[in-house]
Amino acid sequence: MSTPTPPSTPDGERVRELAGELWTAVADGDEYTATGIVLRALDDGIDPESVLLDVIAAVQGTVGEEWAANRISVAQEHAATSINERAVTALAQHSAARTPAHRGRITVACVDGEWHALPARLVAEVLKLRGWEVDYLGAPVPSPHLISHLHTTKADAVALSSSIATRLPTAHATITACQSVGVPVLVGGAAFGADGRYAKLLGAQAWAPDARSAADRLAEAPLARPQADHRQTDDLPHLADQEYTMVARSADALVRTVFSGLQDARPALLAADETQRERTAEDLAHIVEFLATALYLDEDDLFTHFVTWTARILRARGVPGRFLPLALDLLAHELRDFPRASRILRHGLEALTADRATAGTHA
């Protein structure tokens, strides 16, 4: 679940100052200063929910932006995230953050294969502050274990988080499994789209863009109980054409074929060092994985958003993005007998062309 909107409380200016202080500590890798900032804010009477969402979560949003702009490395991004996670833990132990449970019981978990746990942790802590009894299961959580937990605890609802869109097929299976045991599902996170469109496609009872909105929605009214006979195929009838299944199963072969085609068309790849070659193969694997996910949902925008985002990331790192259109061309040739895949790839190429034109205009 994403970074919340800025605070509108009388403490708003102080909260923004705290976010700036925390970012400085996090960027310096200074865990002790970071946790000290959070604890002093609570001692000073700043609302714990605001510290969680308008300070810690806001700083985490900055961490992601700095990585995307190539101003911090992957290692620095991981270190910053780890410090923010410890800041959340410190906050949760403070006396100001202890609210007796007086509502129902909510299970908070990440989709199996999703390792971005901080958004789900923020949801769990906000729900505790709002008086819910919360079982926070972390990341990742295999569906069978989640269902077993629901049987044991009799949760009123599940809050399911996913940041990476390629986990959506797994999320769909998890949503359906939870519903099959009578537990409604609220979902959130970047994977479900900025407007929650994929949450609706996958049959979730509710969607929230961030932790504050998730808590508000759960407090508003109980989630509708799911239909006992609901099936995955009821949500996505287009899966009957098997395009998703065939592309997903042949992903490794597609990556090898396209990589070989890139080498033939761009001999400079043969001279690249091993690290560069590995990164090219990784980029191709991500392209195929996002194509498969777009086929699963029958949503072209999911794929076009990914390829244009990838182009911007490559530009920020000074990497020529010319291989992207060629890679899509090669994929389109391999999948020429797949109508939906061909359509999605065509739209991806069109989006890349428009993105390159825009980048050239602003260069």
C-alpha cells in the first residue's frame, strides 16, 4: 500500500520536518539516529499514526524515488528500508502506540513470492492503533499456510499486500482461497494498480491505496462475505484461450531465443562483459514475466506501463534503451500466433516510441 497523502493536522509542518530529519538519518545509514527521531516524536506527543505514515512511509517513498533516479544503489535502498523497518518496530514498542483491541480480528499478509514487507507492516501497525486485533504474518506467506491460519483464528478479514504486479496471478489464487473459507479480502499495494482496477478484476471485496485508507475502509463497515462457490475462472474467462499458460510455461525458452536474436542483431552484446550480459537476460526475463501477467489479466496497460518504466530506469542509468523495441519485436515474432500477446506487444512498442519521443523533447 502506497505512500499516504501529506498530513493536514496542526502538527503538519513539524511532521514534514521530522520526515526530512529521518531521511537524512536513513540516507546516512544511521539507525540509532533514525529510531531516536521516531521515539522523540512520540515523546513530544506527535500522533503515532502520523509518525508511521507521514514520516516513516513518506521517507520510504523517497527511498524508492532515489533508487529509480539512480541516486542510490540497490544496496543503499535495502539498507534504508531495513532502517525504516526497525523504526517501525521501535514505534510499536512505545507506550503511545499501545491501543487496547476493541474491534475484530484482521490477518495482514503479503502474497506468496512478495518480499516487500514494509507496506503490509504499516497496515498492521495502523490497524493496531485503530483498535483491531492483528495477526501480522509478514512476507512471503504461502497460501496453504495462510488458509490454515485463517481456520485457526477465525479472522474477520484478510488484508493482502503486493507491490510487484507479476505476483497478481498468485494473488488471485490467494484471494480465491481465502474466500473459499468464507473470509473477505481487502487488497492494497502498487501491484493492484493506482486506481485498484486489478483488485476488482481479481474479485477482492475491497481495495485501499494506502494504510490509512485501508483502516478507514475496515472501520466503515464489515466487508461483504464472499460467495462460497466463487472460482478463479469466473473472474477471468479469457484465460480459456491458454495464452497465459503457454507463455508462462515457455518463459525460459522465450528469454533464450530473444537473447540470441539480440546478439545476432546487436553484435556489441557479444563484447559486453558477463555482468552486462546477465543484466540483459534479467531484463528480458522481467519483460516476459510482465507480458504473461498482462495476458493473465488481459490488461495491455500493465505491460506498457512496465516497458516505459523500464526505459526510464535505463535512461537514468545511462544505458541505451534501444534494445527494448528490438526485444519486443523479437518476442512478437515468436508469439505471432498468439492474438492477445501480439496485441499487447504492439501496444508496448507504440508506448516505447511515444516515450522515446517525449524523452527526446525534454533532453
